[in-house]
Amino acid sequence: MTEFIPASAATVATPGSDTTFRCGYVAIVGRPNVGKSTLMNTLIGAKVSITSRKAQTTRHRITGINTVADAQFIYVDTPGFQTRHAHALNKTLNKTVNNTLTSSDVVLFVIEAGIFGTADQQVLDLIPNNVPCILVINKADHVKDKAVLLPFVQKIAAKRDFFAIVPVSAKLRFQLDNLQTEIKRVLPENPPIFGEDDITDRSEKFLAAEIVREKLFRLVGDELPYTSTVVIEKFEQEGNLRRIFAAILVERDTQKSMVIGQKGSRLKEISTQSRLDMEKLFDAPVYLEIWVKVKSGWADNEAGLRAYGYE
């Protein structure tokens, strides 16, 4: 059933009307930079998937868990499906997207309000017909003339039999409760898979690497090649204190200098912001050291990809 849900007419489940517990995997897919990671972080109420303006920030299958009284939503943030580059890294990331789609109970197909291009269509074509799909139109707050949005929604609705269509703003949390209500309607009846307090199935070591990579992309920006990555070389816990030693891998010496900055100023800022985010997420003190190393060609080498956690 294709359904357009304006803010004033969304269906809201009555608390206690369905005592059956529902649990399932919800894949979040879309082209790069439509706000998939922000959407998942806001839905679960914690930052487990990194965000930046740089395309293809998400490189791994990130799971975010939100448990309520009668349901457990297991959200899976995926890399944006990439068509621009053909090296081994992007082939691996696209494989991750495909595998996630075939193993999920529900798919959230995320697009940007008023924009639907070839890259969006390519992602839509990947979604299996036998998996319920909800169209999520993100950044709806960016469309000032709401009369323009309805024809756009109708145009996209004709492309597939969507279970529901929900305009949202992940950043402003607009309509996310309505989105979650629609997801719950189609989740299978299952007992919970994770504990009620779990927010992700990823380790603290993995999350630490992701936080450093986010700060790297945010503070260095477009100057830095997309293939740069972060490896945690040592992760130790002494009581409540985490001691973390990380390496930023770049392709060339010039990029190493770029990351370090004048008199080490940029690397210091990356380290400070990373440590503060880790302390917030882990709710514990963190000692962090970061080095920058040159490792050429790792992104186009399958053995190198496996060594750095890309499957």
C-alpha cells in the first residue's frame, strides 16, 4: 500500500493496543549524503554512526538498537551506494549494501526532499521486491513551499509499491515518531535479540576508530582523499580509564603533513575532539594518542582491506 503521511494525518498506534512483541532488522539505504547516519543516530538516541559532509563517510555496516515496550528496532546503517570509483574499497562497500538488503526485514529507502537522480534510482533498483520498503524523504524542512513536495512525492511513489511514505527531518526529529510507528507495523513478531539497554553491537574499539575518522574528515575536509582511514593499534582499559592508541593512514607524505598541520595544530584538534566524543559515548575518561602513517594503495588491495576490517 502506498501511503503519503503528512504531519497532520499520521497514524499513531494506541499504547497497549498490540501486546505482541516485534523485533527485526531495518536497513537504511540511499545514495551518499542523504542523511542516513544522522537518521539512525536520532532514531536510537545515541551517536554510533559517524557523520560529515564528505561523501561516503560511512564505510561499515553499523547497527543501532532501539528497544521500546513492545518492539526492538535493529537499524542497520549502510555505506552510500557508490558508482563514481571502481577501486576495491568501493566494490567492498557496495557488496555490504547488497548483503544488508537481502538479510533485512524492512528497508528504509532514504532520499532528499525535492531531489531524485540517477544515483537514487540505482539504489532503489537494488532493493528486493519481497522486502517491505518505506520511502523516507529526509530534509523535508528544506522545502519552503510545501505545495512543491506533494507532486514530488507522487512522482517517486509511482516507482514502487512502498509500504509507506514519510517526509522527515532527521536533524530536527520531525516525524520520526510517525516513521517508527510505520516500521513497527511491518516488523515480524519475534522476541528481542539484544538487551534492552544495548545501543549497538559494535565494540568500543570499533567506535573509537570511527570517531577519529569522523574528526579527520570534518577538520581536514575535501583536501584529504576519501581513502584515508583509521586503525586502533592498542585499546586498553584500566579500571574506568580507556587508553587508546590510534593511527591515521594516508596515501602520501604530503597528506601526512596536511593532517598534522602547522606545528601539529590540526592533529591536536582531531585528538581533542575525538577524546571528548569518546568520553561522552563511553561515559568514562579516555587517554588518546594518535599518529599519522603513510600506507599507499591499501584501498585497492583486498588483503589490505581485510586487514583493516573491511569485509
